Amino acid sequence: MTLQYALLNDTSWQSQAQWQTPDTPFMSFAFWQILTDTGAIGEQAGWLPIFILVHRVADYADSTDSVAESAADTALQPVAVMPVFIKGHHRGEFVFDHSWAEAYARYGIDYYPRLVTSVPYTPITGQRLWLAAGEHLNDDILKTAIAGVDDVAQQVGASSWHGLFVTPELASIATTSMPTEIDIELAIAAQESGVESAPIEMPILERQGCQFLWQNKNLSQDSQPFADFDGFLATLRAKKRKTIRAERRKVAEQGISCQRKCGNDITNEDWQAFYHCYVMTYAIRGQKPYLTLDFFMALADRLPEHIMLAQAMDADGEIIASSLFLYDKADSKNATLYGRYWGALGEYDSLHFELCYYQGLEFAIEQGLKSFDPGTQGEHKLVRGFIPTTTHSLHRIYDPRFVPAIGDFCARDREHMAQYRQQAFEALPFNADNMPDFDINH
């Protein structure tokens, strides 16, 4: 049987097969339905979704039997689905290609629309295809999905496709099964010289970034998860332990107390207070928030088993700051805590560190989770024991005139990020007995 693709603009495919449990809550059908129902994705939001359904087709070419012909019409076996958004902006992506858009503009060429495969507003590494039960991501599935991307790009006149925060596995498959930068340069040279050649297939270009992730174990040995927060602190140099304890004392000395609530224990009043704080994060920058209160209320209703809310109260018991986390089950593959949304009603010394990091670390330890992803950017995470970790994004440029320059940019950017990760690694706060080895590929 061969693989083909179909382009769909709805989620009817979800009922056509049994689908594997995704690797993070952000790829669950429930999360994506919440995005849709609350207007976070859709034409008005500038995130217009197309779903590329990869399916197997039984080969009945040698049969003239009418039953076989009828079966051929119904023998589509769903294998995988890749979401693609048609976008006219860059908001909510966290991997920036503004300079590429500017380069296009200098030559009078429109960079928009562009295509994006990601979880909207969510800089979390994870799978970017839903796989049917029993399927494993491979070259053929990805090539078929990318052929679907190319089809969409041709139909809408897109300049490019961008797969953001993909897994190392997907990045490896893409960069080993697709043409390289050198292939495209040779093909363009041959075309310009008049030498006949096969049609040019655009390459997949890889960019790498750096985020800071915490792991719930002593990194220098194959150890058990930490028993408590003090167990984690014991792996740090004395000066760093002292700094963290001092920061936590500063919060208490301001008359601030903190608590954590999960799932259905979070009340409507808690959500109202959280959203007030969340909006303030954008208001101080003169921006509107990406997500609505309805979005968060729907999260509470449909994914309560994945939600933890950390709250800070002043001496009068009034909520002055909130931080919202999602998390995997402890027995899942990733078993990760994800720090996602934060806000405060004022400036409080060290409160951001307490509510976004230390409360999360305590919770991850209590729940027996493997790791804690606090979100994108922020070298202040580094000195608190979060490890510099490689992120991957994939890019396909459809105008061959721009491919060599952008390919060179991506190659130099990967070298720069590798150097940055090593420098960041050397600044980790662990004591000599607990310092892990640097892995340039991690």
C-alpha cells in the first residue's frame, strides 16, 4: 500500500481512526478544540488551520472485480495528521524570522502568507503530527506530509513553511531524508547555466535554539528523583543555595504567602484572579493578551487533570500574583511540568522566582515528575539549576533565490547556538560532585 495525503479544513479525521496519546497536553484534541472554540485559532485570529491527513491506499490496480473497486473507494487507512496554519503575521510563535521577511521586502517580494506547524502560543518541544495507533514516525510519513505542505503553499502562494519546536527525532528524520543546502545550490547553478536537471525540490533548513530545563535527579549519576527541595539544593554550590534561600525569605518577609491548587480545586474566583494577573503581564507592555478568560475556563473544564495553579497572597489574603502550569502524568513518557502563564498586580522582590520556579520545582518533586520546562528564554533560569537544552525548528523556503542566504544564516546560527549552550553550561550552579557532562547534541 502507498501513502497519499488529503487536505482537510476540519477535524472530522479524528473519528476515522484510533490515535496515539500525544506526548504533551498541548497536542491533545481537547487542547486544540479549546483553542478553536475560544477564537485563539481561526481566520479572525490569523491562525487559519489546514490538516494534512496522511493515509495508506490499498492497491487494487490489478483487479477488475467491482467489489474490489468499491473497496478501493473506502480503503483509506489514516496514518498521521500534520496541522498547518496559514499566517500573515509572526505573533505567538517564539521562533523569529522577521529578518527574512525584511529581506523579501527589500526586493519587493511579499513574505506573506507563510505556513506554520506549531502549537499556537506555546514554545514547548513536542510531536507535531498525530499518529494513528501502531504507527511510528518515519521518512515516508514525513515526506508525504511535507508534500501536502508544498501543495498548500502552492495553492495560497506561501513564501515558506516553518515547523517550530519539533522533537529531535522529527528534526533528524527531516534533515536526513530531505535535500540539503548544498543540493539546492548545485541545482540552481545547473538551472542558471542552462543544463537540464530535475525539478528543484526545496531543502529543509534547520535552526536550533536554547531553552532551560530542570531535571528531577542528580545529573552526574543515574540517581533517583529528589526526595524534597532541600535534596535539589544539596546539588548546588553553597553560594547558589544561599541565594535561593535568601530569595524565598524575601518573599515571606514581604508578608506574602504562596499556595498551589490543582484541577477541580481551582475555583471560578481563582480563575478570575489569575486572569487579572495574566492580563497585567501584557498591559505593562501596551499589548492585548493572546488568550481569553474563556480559554482558561475551558482548560479548567476539559483538562483539569493537567492543571496546577500557584498563587501568591498578601498579608490580607488577597491574591496578588498567579502562575499557571500544565503537567503530564507521572507515568507518561515525558512526565514534565510546563510553566506557561504568569502575572502579578505589582512589583514584589523575588516573587517571580518563587511563583514561577520554586513552586514548580517543589510540585515536580512531590509529583515524581521527570523534568520541568519553565518556558522560553531567560538566563536567570540557568543559575537556578535549569539545564541549557537544544530546541529545533525546520524551515522550507519556496523561492530558490533566497535559499542559499537563508541556508547560510541557519548554519551560522546553529554554530552560534552550540557555542552559547556550551558557555551557558559552564555557568551552571552545580557543585563539582553533581556537574553533568556537556553534550553538544543535547
